[in-house]
Amino acid sequence: MAEKINIHCAIPNLKTVKINRYDGCFENNGCYKALVQGGIVILSIKEAFETYSSLLEQNAIALQESINNGEDGVFIYIKDGIKVSSPLQMVNVISGREAQSSFSRNIVIMGKGSSARLICCDDTVNANPFQTQSRISVYMSSESELEYYKMENINNASSISTDTEFRMEDNAHLTTFWLSLNGGNIQNKLNVFFEGNHSEASLNGLYLVDREQKVDNSVSVYHNFPYCTSHQLYKGILDDSAMANFLGHIYVKEYAKETIAMQSNNNILLTDKAQVNTKPFLEIYNDDVKCSHGATIGQLDENALYYMRQRGITPRSARMLLMYAFCYDVLSKSSITELNQALQDMIKRRLNGELSSCEECVFSKCQGINNQD
Amino acid sequence: MALLEIKNLYASIKGKEILKGVNLTINKGEVHAIMGPNGNGKSTLASVIAGNEAFTVEKGEILLNGKDLLSMPVEARAAEGVFIGFQYPVEIPGVSISNFIRTAVNEQRKYRGLDPIGAKEFIDRMNYAKQVVELTSSLVNRSVNEGFSGGEKKKMEIFQMAMLRPTLSILDETDSGLDIDALRIVASGVNQLQNKETSTVLITHYQRLLDYIVPDFVHVLYEGKIVKTGDKNLAKELEEKGYEWLRK
């Protein structure tokens, strides 16, 4: 690619450190060097393989194969004790001009006691079909905290497949937030491994799909150590002939005592043709646990619609209010106020059928890393 | 002038006939009470006036200010001024009361060709409506009716009535499940909102509510028809004698 790119994200007042990708490719354009002083390392995985080999080894990360296969990707390392105040935003702008598909391998290492927020966006900027596959491995050292946001908003001719794993040491805190709005075929695989005591993971997802869209969420939480807590909350609204699958796997190992693992998947089907398959799958090899799972598939509450209409609210607005309310508890898990505001707006527009992609996400030339719009 | 005219109304649900020829005229400024044993059509009458699609109108007419209500959907009837105080208000988790009521006010205004309500006017009206039923501020920040006690739900209905300023309010067993203090507050709210231009219909089983809200007329709805109409003393008579003596 001839030009280096820098992403302009249209979310008002959202100041982020942007990590730019174009059709899945990451090119270290030198914008990120200044961040090193602040304890944030951003490199391509190839560079990381060369310069951070001992750190990779320490975390048992094997990259040789990926490098050999010519896979591209981003390496993010937040050093011990570093609290990153601005969220990091990795934006993959998909044009389908450079290629029709991409596979990327990405690594995030959170040092001891570090904290960060990472927003990953995939956005198509035209109607070209594209296949995006990405694998992200996140290593969370003890006492680290991460909020991870994944925004999937690509055209319906395109597909996206994510394979994300989190490995968590002692006292680590993780919140994930998966938003699937547009995209023909969306497949998300999420694995969380507790590899230390007293850690917590809150895994949240929202999928709003219509027409012929298909979205799969496969979530597995491995409670391999005691005293850990996990919450899964996935919600979806399906219109037209859309289809969703949810597989929620909770594994509690024999000695993982005082485990708390909760799971909930709620769906609203707006038509007879929309389809949801939801499957809780709990494997528990310990008595000292608190586990729950619940799955619902339903329609909008007719009594509530009638009640609202009796107050003069049109059926269209009443349905909007109810759908938005349904999404609200997932949305409330996000701690980035500016992002929330934009998300609320995006979700309202999506429910109204007005949002086809994140159309204001455009790219421009690199203007240095401190350019935060 | 007649606000509401119901003429020879027949209505059924799932093939079962409930209303069998109701005639009722309500003038502006009047308070009417409709009494009668359970299962004789009181709540059905409220639902049919509101436009609940679960009921089928077989025959008859309902006019509000001379306009044919039966040809309008639920939300249009509401915007024309019909308000139902529900016996069992619905909980709507995730929808805040202020958002809900603002949407309702504005959609009714839109129906009438008015611009959305101004921010200050809305706040003033909220404050007034809260004071009408002695609501605490914290309650209106919550989701609609979610986790409310029986009394709070009924106060919330009257709060909405104060916000929406309907011309015809039909309060369906607003007194059920209320303790004596809540009953006094709800009744006082209704009295404050009643004026020369509005009419209130109280559907109730008990004389007790009518001690607080004094009706101009009391009707007995029995086996799908209004079989007797009187003044407030009829309610006292019913309290003493029950409904048996009205059987022919």
C-alpha cells in the first residue's frame, strides 16, 4: 500500500490512541515510538518476534508458525504498573482493494498491575466483499485490568471470523463487550482461561441482525483455578430471516473451589422466519461452585406495547423503546462514556434500520500519534 | 356538552359476548362511577373505549367529542384525550419514566400538530405532576413501574394522567391494593386534575373510593348492560344491599 494511513473515527469526543490497519494489514509507520516512554509498546508481530523474544517465551507464546505463514498482526505490550488513560483503538478499515481476505495474528500482553481499554473495530468503507479472520491472544498478568470492546460493523457481503483468547493470572479483571451490528456472516469464538486465583471476567455481547445475516457466538470459560468469577450476558434482536447461534460453555475444574459462573442469553425474534439456537453447556467437576445459566427466546411484550400505545406512543416508537430497553443492560457494562453515547445512537439507528455501516469511519494520512482528533 | 357517547355497544372476546347493549353519556366536567359484580363487563368497557384489539366490537358506537373512536387505533384515541388508569400497570424494565412520558407527551403533541414540548415546560409539568401525587424525585428516575409497590404503581398512573392532561380519564379499580394513605393521595390527585373541561370515570367495587372522589352519577353494570343509574347515594345503597336486588 502506497500511503500510510491514520484513522479518523467520527465518535464525538472519544480520544483514543489509534492503531491503523488497512484491509487487515498492519504496517508500523513509526507513529507509535513516542508511546514507549509511557510504557506502551505497539509493534507488528514480526518486529515483536525479533525484539521481544524472551517476553514471548515467558508467556509461552509461539509465533514462529505465524511468522512463517506470513501472517500479519499487531503486538501490544503494556508494561508493568502502567495505567493507560486514553483507550487504544485498533481500527481495521476494509476496502477490499488490496485483497479480498485477510488473516491476522495479534498479541496483547498486559504487565503486572497494568490497566487499559482496547477498542477493536472492523469497518468496511464500501460494498466490496471481504473475508476477515483474526486471532487475538491476550495475556493478563496478575492484578491487571482490561476492558476489551469489539465492534463489528461490516457490509453484508462480507464475513468476519474472530478467535479471541484471554489468559488471566491472579486477581486480574476483564470486561469484554462484543457488538455485532452489520456483516453477512459473523463468527466469534471467545475463550477465557483462568490461570490464577481471584480473577473476574464479565463477558457481554449484543447482536442486532436482520435480513439474511448470520451471527455465531461461541463462548468458553475455563475455571481452572479457585475463587474466580465469570459472568456471561449475551443478548440479541433478530429481524427478517436472520439467524443466531449462541454456545455458552462453562468448564469448572476439579479443584476450582468457590467458583462463581453465571450465564445468560436472551433473544427477541421479530419475525417467524428469524431463528436462534442457544445452547448452554456446563461441565462442572467440583461441588463448591455457584453456577447458573438461563436462555430465553421471545417476542416483544404485547402488554407493554399496549400500555405504551394507550399513552399515545405509536407502535413503531413503542417497539423502539422496548428494543432499546432490552439492549440497555449490556450497554451499561461499558465504562467509556463517549463511546456509550455513540453506541446508544448507533443502536437506535440500527434498530431503525438506518445504520448500514460505520460510514463516518474514514482514513487519512498519518499525522503522528498524538493526533487524537 | 357530551364528551363521550356510547350507544348500544356490544363487544366480545374470543367469541364470548361481554357487553350487551351499553348506553352511556358523559358530559364535560362530570365524574361517573361504574360499579357492579366481577365479570360483568366493567373492565371490558374500559378496554373497548381504549381500543384494546383483544376485544371485538359487534355493534354500536362510541363518540368522543362527536368523533368516531371505534375507527381509530389505540394511540390515536389516547391522543384524542382518552386515558386509562390501569388496574394492573405494566412494568417496562429499561425504559425510564422520564423518557417514556416525554415520548408519550411528544407523540400526542405531534398527533395534534404541535411541536415537541420545551425543556422547561416539561420540567415544570413533571414537578407539578409529582406534587399532585406526592411522588419522590427518585421514583421518576427509575424504569416504568419496575419493582414498584401496588401503591406506587397507582400513583404513577395518576402522575401520567397529570402529565398527559387527558379529557376523559377512566380509572379501572385504581383503589384496589391501596392502603388508606395511598388511597387518600391518589384520590386527592384525581380531584386536583378534574375540572370543567375533563371527565373522570371511576370503575370500582367499593364505596370507600367514592368518599374521597364524589361522583355525579353512579351506574351499575350488570350482565353486560347498565341496569341502574343514580346519584352518589346509589353507591351507599349497593354497599348495604349488594347487587342481588337488581336481578329482575
